[in-house]
Amino acid sequence: MRLLGRTGLLVSEFALGTMTFGQEADEPAAMALLDHYIEAGGNLVDTADVYPPPGPKGTSEEMIGRWLKRHPEKRDSIVLATKCRGRMDPSGNAEGLSRHWIVRACEGSLRRLQTDHIDLYQAHSWDPATPIEETLAAFDQLVRSGKVRYIGVSNFSGWQLERSVLLARQAGLSVPVSLQPQYSMLAREIEWELVPVCLEEGLSILPWGPLAQGWLSGKYSRDTAPTGATRLGEDPNRGVEAYDRRNTERTWRIVEAVQAIATQLGVPPARVALRWLADRPGVAAPILGARRVEQLRDNLGATEVTLDEEQRAHLDDVSAPVTPDYPYRVLAEGTAERRRLL
């Protein structure tokens, strides 16, 4: 268990992501995944009102709600997290981070989840059409009403996150306690600004895509496009993990390094990648997505893996992103001497 941000709330070191519910995982599979995760000792269940993409929206929350109705005794031990921001229906005000929509979206999530409160309510992404002051005030209203316990954000940039934290503190509003970004050995760009903000301001990082959508599990191979019942087998051009987009020499160097250490330890490659990420500064709970209990069981085995300093350093080096010359490289070089004093 780890503390969530600067709160006294404990969360398990791996969260269960439920974006697959209603799409890659049908109702029996979703119920079995929740059963296994809770039985294994997990307590952080993450969803969103728009899951599963591309639809039908709200299905993931509805499935979790039906599970909670069957297991009411489990509710108080679960940290239930969901998000709002995406468009839920064709009407013009059924999306965004306005006070109007945040309150409506929260009521909808509470109804689908069949619960009286949300433990962690998150802005799914920045809304350029709504002043962040209005968004923060609406979230604070929900916290004060008891419908929400804590707030967080997802998919924010560095300046957006810092502005949100500082404005909330200045106004005496509820402050975000977590950031949910994409983060894995194949996607480390958040280390340039977002990780430093989280460390400075005391936010926990809840990474999505910890296995880079399957790339770090060892299921794909060089020069052979994936096929079959995998995310990329069903849709090779799927989002940020598209095969042609990530089929690079850097990717394969990282994958091969993970596989080599997995062989040393006698464990699946996915457990090595997850252990590396769970041990990164600021990370509280990487979010595990799965279609089947077997996948979830294999990934939760990362709790039993230990990387030594040499193995961790090798993975750090091989996965280090190419730092842009400006501003990051120039600023790092200009402050290197002062940093050595710390």
C-alpha cells in the first residue's frame, strides 16, 4: 500500500483499469476481473464515464455498479476512481469541465456506479473552453457536498497542472492529489516537467499504459505486424500504440532489454516493465488493464519482483528519451553544478 498524494488515503501499488469493460471484456469477464483483483489485495479501481471507447459510453461504470451491488460489503474497502470531461451525448453541454457539466456528470457516474460517493474524481483532460477557476470551484463543491472525497487530473501538461494546484491553494479550494498520465519505458516524456511538478507539489502519479499497450509484454516481434486477439492484432493503427508508429529501433532495444532481465529473473517481461515503473519517483499505482483474469494475475505478479541497482540502471539508460535541445537540455546543463549541491 502507498499513500495517495499528500493525503492519508492508502492505495494498492497497482490499480485495476476498466477501460476494457464492455468492449474487450464482457460482463462475466469484467466480474471475474474485479473478483480476482480484490481477492489479490488490490483496492484502487479506475474507470471513466466515457469508457469503453468508442462506446457504448457509461458501460464500464455500469458494470462496476452491478458488481458493487452484489458485494456491498466491499464498497468501503475500495478506492473508486472515475473521470469526467468527454462528450457523453450529442447535446452541446454534455462535455467539458464547466460547473454545469461537472455536476451533471458526477450525478450520472454516481447513478451508474450505484454508490453515494466517488473516492477520486478526475478531470480526464484540460478544457480550453472553461476557466480552470470554474472547474476547480465545481470540484470543490462536490467535495464539500460529500459526493467526492478527493480530486485529480489526467492528461494535463506541466503548466496546466501547476496552474491548477496553485490556483486551488490560493483560493482555498480542494487541491488535486493525483495525476493520471501516459507513462512507461516507451513514453517517458512526462519526466521533463510533469514528474517534477508532482514531486514538488506532492501529487501521486497513476500511470496509464504502463506496458505501452502491450509492447513491453513481449507479445510483438520485429518486422511482423501483430495479428489475432490483441489490441494491435485487431487494430494495428490504434492510437499512440500504432504498430507503424512504435516499430522503431529504440522500441526494440527497450523490449529486448526487458526480455533479457526477465530471463535472468525467470519471470514474464511484463512484470519487469511494471516493477520498473512502480519504483519510479512519484509513482503510486500503475493502472493495469486486462481482458482476462490470466492477464491480470500475471501482471499482479510484479508485486513479487525486485530489480537490483544494475538492472534498474540498465533499463533507465536504454529507455532514456532523447531530450530536446531547448529548453530541457540547455536548462539541465545550466543547473547541473547547482544540483550537485543538493
